[in-house]
Amino acid sequence: MNKKYTNATFTKRVDHEAGRHRPLRAQPEPMVCARCSAVYRKRRWLANGDANIDRAKLGLARVTVCPACQTSESGVPSGYLQASGGFLAAHREEVEQLLRNEASRAAEDNPLARIIDWKGEGATLALTTTTEHLVQRLGHALEKAFDGDLRYEFSHENKLARVAWHRD
């Protein structure tokens, strides 16, 4: 039997950059972000208000800039959300509050997942996020709360997600 394909043919290659977006080694601990006060402890970034942070050891912490703040400064987001439609125009405050609440809940799990920018008025809203997972989560929350038409698009070449939500 001659196979014309292999499993590798269909396997999605997630990280084409070969890890260049990550440091080669684990960073020295502890570290504190100079901009958002997130703390790097036990190989994980934690929100400053997290109970797992040993405050006594933070005096020795190295001051740095966390990956989320670096992404925000560089202006190269990992997620795009495009919301549109008559429903958005009529219920804009509710939709924006839902997105803010969902982003704050996501930040409890991962303080590096943040909304970078809000744009739009009336029947359109465009926002960008620091992670591709956050924009997927925001799109799912919109669909769950307000129904509508939701589409996901993923880039094959880099870690990027686009979510489009529409409801008339």
C-alpha cells in the first residue's frame, strides 16, 4: 500500500516562529512589571493582587516589562474582534460592559490576556487583544449572551485570531 499522505500533512503547525516569541530559558524570579505591577513567580505571571505572591520576597524582585505590556507597546496584537450590527448600536453599553467583564475574568486566570485598544462608534466596534485566546473568549461570550452570527479565523503562519460578530 502506497500512502500519498502522512499524518504530518494534516497536523497544524502552531509555532512557525520556533519559539522566538519566548525567552530561551526561564526568567530569573521574582520579577515585577514596571507598568502593570504583574509579578513573575514560579514560572508564571500573576496579577499583583494574587494571594499566591510572597510579599516578603518581592523586595528582591527584578523590575522588567511583562510580555503583555511589551505587546501593547509594540502595537502588534494577537487577536482582533470586529463587532457590528443594529443590535450593537442599540445596546452598545451592555455589549461593552460584557466585554470588559469577560476580559477582567480572563485576567484572573492569565494577567497577560488584555484588551489593547477599543475603536468604533455606532454600529461597529473593533478591539485588539494581547492573546489569541482572549479574543476567542470574548467572541464566545458575545454569542452566548446576545446570540448573533460569530465567525472565527485563525492564521496558519503566526499566532493570530480574528473574530467577527454580527447581529441586526
